[in-house]
Amino acid sequence: DRWSKPFIDELSKRKLISGFPDGTFAPDRPVTRAELAAQIQQIFERDTNLRDLIVFTDVSGEYWGRAAIDKSVAIGFLNGYPNAIFAPDQSVSRLEVAIALATGLGLNPSETPAAVLAIFPDAETIPGWAEPKIAAATQAGFAVVDPDLQQFDPNTAATREVVAVMMYQALVWAGQAEPIASDRLVQP
């Protein structure tokens, strides 16, 4: 069994994530921005829009993830790029997932970002502008270290497995799920 199986099973029981029609989950497959938006929309049900609708030039009205993209942007989890670009089919990095969760949940670090991020040997690879949100995500328990149990690997594509665990940890933080022990979760 994979280390992430208890997290994935729990999300699946709650019907918050699903696999593919062939019965697989494809845990090592990178997650796209549109897929991340769909997971955010599924897991974080909110009625309050914090932002106005943005018409992204690269997301047609017929695009399968259009509603999820619109909602995840409106409720404050995701942003587009300059010139009304969303890049729905682009893979997301671990950095982007952690920032999305910390931003959408309104998290800020309770210590200086550098002090929190010192736990990661590769902390210098985290861009300065992202440090506060990555520190907040780490303090909240969203940081997953895999496969190297020391590195955050901020620029590595986030896999379905890693995103599922980060989403589950966000539910734990919100008091909506019970903690699951794992040596892959960073304990600051």
C-alpha cells in the first residue's frame, strides 16, 4: 500500500475525490490547474465570493472545468496570470498548491517565515514572495515531503497523491477531519 492510502480512502469515502473510470487513482499523475480548481470547489464549499468574475481568455464557456475555475478564483483560492490567462492545463507545483490553500483559508504565519521554513534543507528554493504563505501552510500542517523526507521541493509538479493529502490536511486544520499519522507530514 502507498503511504497516502488512508488519506485518499477517507476523501473518497466522503465523495470529495474520485478515481478514473477504470478504477485507478493514478497517484503519481501531475495535477493541472483546472483539476486543482475542481478539487477546491468540491472540498471547500463557500457561498461568499471575495472577487469579481474574471473572464479568462484561455478558458472557453464549454471547457469542462470552467465552473470550478470561476468558483475557486471567486472564493479566493486561485488566481489567474496577467492578460486574463488561467493556463488550465498547466501542471501545478507543490508551491502553488500550498499557496492556494494558505491564501484561500486566510492563513498567515505566527512566526517569521524564515524561522518556520528553516525546517526544510531546500528552503532557499522557495521564492521570497511566497515564503509567508508557505510558512503558514507549513504551520497549519499542509506541507508534505515526498519522496525525499527532508525536502519541500517547491517547484516539483504536485501529484494527485500529494494534492489529496494536502487537501485532507486542510480539512484537519478546519476541524472537519481527524488527523492521520504519517512520516510524510511536516511537524514544525
